[in-house]
Amino acid sequence: MIVAARRFLRCQRGSEFVEAAVTIPIVVLVMLAIVQFGLVVYASQMASEAARHGVRWGAVAQANQAGIAASQAAGFASTALPVGNPQVSVLAPGGVLGSNIKLQVSYDVPNFLGGLAGLFPGLPSGPFHVTGEASMRQEGWLQ
């Protein structure tokens, strides 16, 4: 009986399965966290780029500068990142030659790891909010 118990304790069969069962969930969590981080960084870059795109259109427009800027920024933001819900705000409407036109584009990026917030304290449970702003001087010519 004692010999059989010693042989059982020294046996290494099946240890690979136990090690895999412990490490695979950790590796999958790390991979999901990397994908989530990449999505948040991409959304931040696209928010800034959408604001810049809209402001450029508004800066060269000769009428309804704020409306054109907001429309172009919203169109760019919705096609650049179809995951989040883009919101466009006009911070400075421009309209006068030499004045500033300024936009803010924000995304609410979904949090794929939000369900694990109860298991890991400090992990955010809601969506990530990213914003991008851009401003340009109103271009044009005098008539």
C-alpha cells in the first residue's frame, strides 16, 4: 500500500494537463487585455483624426462652417471606428475670416473585460471614454 502511494506521488503523467489548465486562462486574459488596450488607443487616434478632418472641412467652407465641420467629423468618425458611438461637439463655430473653429469628437469604446471587474478590484467595468479635439483658423478671401 505504501509503495503504491509513493509511486502515485512520483508519477508525472497528466501534469501537463494541469499546467495547461492553469496557464491557458491567464494567457487568454492577457491577450484580451492587449486587444482591449489596442482598441482604446486606436479609438483615441481616430477621434483626433475625425476632429481634424471635420475642422479642415469647416475651415475652408465659405458658408455654414460649423455644420459642415460637424457633419464631416461625424461621417469620418462613424466609418473609421464602427465599434464605438461617436459624439461630435462644436466648441468654437468660426464663421468669420480669421476666427477659430474647434471640434471635439468622443467615443464610448466598449469594455470587453468589464464582466471581470468583480473579480479584479481596480478594473473598470464601464465603457472607456476617449476624446479628440482639433482647431483651425477660418480660411477664406475678402470679396
